Amino acid sequence: MILNLRSMDAQSASNPTTDPGLHVATSPQQTTPRTRSDRRPSSDAAVRAGPDTDAGETFEIRDVAYRVDGRTILEVSDLDFRSGSLSGLIGPNGAGKSTLIKLMARQQRPSAGSIRFDGKALGEWGDREFARRVAYLPQETPTAPGLTVEELVALGRYPWHGPLGSFDEDDRERVEQALVRADVARFSDRLVETLSGGERQRVWLAMLLAQDADCLLLDEPTSALDVAQQVEVMRLVRSLSRDEGLGVVVVLHDVNNASRFCDRLVALHRGEVVARGRPAELVENDVLQSIYGVDMGILRHPSRGYPISFVQ
Ligand code: ADP
Ligand code: MG
């Protein structure tokens, strides 16, 4: 049994015969217990190496296109995302950010081109095997009727223990840790459907943490959060990449959060990568103007020095 998160629109686009929403599929594969120590160590070199070097690559995207009814929604010739690095995907609404992340999460298949994860084409991965390595948070999370917060977060353990394997002490511990790390332990017994949008967003993040994958694909994980919570979640995500070596790709609308927390940024516009690099390289008024189509100004944060953008 593996947990397969599919957003409604992704589901209907990629597999119209399956139920939308939270989807649990069976898989005959054997489970193998894994500890956190199995995870590759954080690669400082990879973080320092900057964009698109060969160090610690996890996702390799080559000549990928995604078309719907003959219309090209996304076209990416060459893009890599590495382990131990926090990459921000930015760009205006409709730029193709969710489409790209869904292709990487195997929620949709590219119309052309190839995506490899850890050297292996996405189509060659078994469901459970992939779910142990890559966790995906859709922009719109499925409804979880009747599930408590703890039950939902525990679903993150499915790729590890399977439907017949017992939910052991280790699973329970990881669920507890995930609840605490995402700051939702106090909601453990609440029904997910009774939570606010921001609370729900952090509960889903907790489920991804419980999944214990090497790579997180997060589509606007901070969209429903207040300013303080946004910073908390971004700190957590940065710590997962820096201290625990995870590769994280996060779609963000807030360029300033992206600039402050991400190691590198990739900007999409009309389905194409229009800029990529370190935040200091991208957060320039002419670059932002070409991405967002509005006149932007840039200041330096008074104590931290990272660039802060504002609309003129
Ligand atoms: P973003 O996440 O950057 O806001 P999306 O990747 O969701 O953008 O969408 C990019 C563009 O592709 C949008 O114009 C959207 O309407 C269109 N699109 C995405 N998926 C589909 C689909 N299944 N059918 C038709 N159009 C789609
Ligand atoms: Mg989107």
C-alpha cells in the first residue's frame, strides 16, 4: 500500500479513471525498514556550488514539454535540482510552476522529454520506492473527511510499513516528531476538516515529514500562513535541506521569502524558465520586471543583507 497524493486537477488530467483526492494504491513490493541515518549527509559543497553544477544532482529534467489540447503549457530544456539544496520556484500565476512540480512528482506525465530522479527515469520507479524518496505537497490538498490530524499524518508512514505491516514504535515516534516539528501536535485529535486553512497546511506538511523522503516537492506550502508561520515553515524547510541533506523544491509567491531562504531560484514565465541562479542574481529590478511584468525596486535587508523587492 503506498500513499499517492494527487491534486484533483492533476488526477483528472493524468488518470481520469481513478478517484480524485487522497488516493491509496496497493503495491506488492516488500517493505524495508529504513532509519534516518540511511539518508545521505548534507552536502555543503552542493549548497555552495551554486546553480546547475553536477554536485549531488537529484532531479534531471531534459527537453520536457507538457501539452494540453495542442497547447504547450510547459517547455523546459535543461534543469536540475540537487540534494542538500533548497530551490525556490517563482513566477506569476499561470507560469507553469505547479505543472513542473506535478511532472516531477509523477502526478502527470510529460508529453515529451525525460525526467530522471537519482539517475533513473521517473517511469522506472515503483510507486512505493518513489514515495519513500520523494514527497509531494499539492497546491490544493485533497479533503480528508473523517480523519483526525494524527491519522492523516500517520498516512505518511504507508510507504514504509505497508498495509499488512504493523505500525510499530518507530512509525509512532516519527509521527509524533512530525507533529511537533510542524507545530501541530496540539491538534492531534482534531478532525482535519475542522482546522483553518493555515493549520491544515501545516498538518499536510507534517504528513510529508512523517513520510521521511529524501526530496520534498512543495507547491505553495505557505500560501495560507500568516507572516510568522511563513517564516517558521521556511526555517524548517531550510533546516531539512541544510542539516538533513534533503533536496527541497518549493513554489513560493513571496519573492522576499524566496530570496531570504532559498539557495537558488528558478523563475518561470509563460511555461519557460526565464531566469535561474542565486537569489542575489535574480532579485534585480530588471529581472523581476521581466518575470512579473511590473516595475520593481530592490533594497537590502538592513541587518541580514539579502535583497528585498517591492512594487514601485
Ligand atoms: P502556476 O502554478 O504557475 O500558477 P500552472 O502550472 O497551474 O501555473 O498552470 C500553467 C498554465 O497551464 C495555466 O494557464 C493553466 O490554466 C494551464 N493548465 C494547467 N493544467 C492544465 C490542464 N490540465 N488543462 C488545461 N490547462 C491547464
Ligand atoms: Mg500553481
